Amino acid sequence: PGSLSFGSIRKPQAISASSAPQRFVPSVKRRAFVARLVHEDIVSPRFFAPPARARHLGPRRADDMATFAAPGAEHAVAKAQPAAGGFDFGQCPRNAALASAPVGKGYAAPTPMSTGTTICGVVYAGGVVLGADTRATGGSEVADKNCEKIHYLAPNIYCCGAGTAADTEKTTELIASQLELLRLSTSTQSRVVAAVTLLKRTLFKYQGHVSAALV
């Protein structure tokens, strides 16, 4: 305790409870803020850990330092640190165990399925709907992601093409030109049977060397 001096007389000074050192208790907001910093990897959890020398200060003092140094750290969720670099083969043992399970209880990893070009046509009461994908490939590489596979033949005739992109494009251009000449010479609308006949004659002439499958 401290003391006051009055001449030669020294009397002890009483210390009130309010002036005694108070234990630091972090607020709820501070705990939540620190927990968020630790959870988002902004600050390492070790930053809030009590120093090693706290154990030499006695249990009460060490507890005070831990309370002051680690507000909210006990509520933080440990977050796994990502690998520094390179490949991660952590799932390889799991996949091997699943594949080697007994027959009927194992799990076979899905394999890619090659479907090629997908074209279709639907007839309904009011007309026809044509649909096709837009991917053109060269071997195992995607050459064009916006390849048009619905081709114009006449104002009232369209077709979907599969096979070699260049063959389908040039074949439909050739038939569209022939149909336009036929319309000009006959002054009539193009018929589907005329377009089919022209296509059959053109493709049969090349004996399969022109890879154009048209619907």
C-alpha cells in the first residue's frame, strides 16, 4: 500500500476497491471482430496467443494476460492453410479405396462420353422446330464454339448439318444457289422434295468422300 507524509508522521493510505487493478474483460463486439479477423486469415491466431512468459507470473496473472491477449480467439474456427504450390493428390487414396471396394459396393469414376454433333427436328401443328449444338472440334480440341449447324436452303427450307463443318457449309451453299436458280426459272416456291433430290444427287456423286449428314 502507498503512504502519505505529514511532516515526520507517515500513515498508510487505504486503497479502495474501485482503485484496485481491474481484470480486462473484452466486449462481445471485440470478440466477434477478432474472431472474424482470424477466420478470414487477416491475422494469424498465434498473434492472439498468450506469451510463453505468462506461465511464470502465477495462475492469476497468466489468466489475466491470456484474457487480454486473446479476446475472441477461443471462438475462432481453425482454417486449413492452402498448399504453397504444385498439385494436390489428397483425393487419390480415397478414389483408389472406392474403386477397389467389393463388387456391387464399389464406385466407378464416371468416364467422359463423346456424343459428337447433336441435331434434331420436331414437327408440331404450327410448323417445325430445328435444334443443334454449336461446337466444332478438330480431334480433341474445340476449334469453334459458335459453329452454325442450322443451314439455309430456301426461304421456306432449312436443314441441320453434321459431319465435316466445311463440307456441310459448302454443300448447303451449293444447294441453296441451285434452288434459287430453280425458283427464278419456274417462278414458284422451292419444294422440299426438290432440295432432297439435289442433295442426294450431289452427295452420291462423291461416293461418301463429302462428309455431310443433313436433316
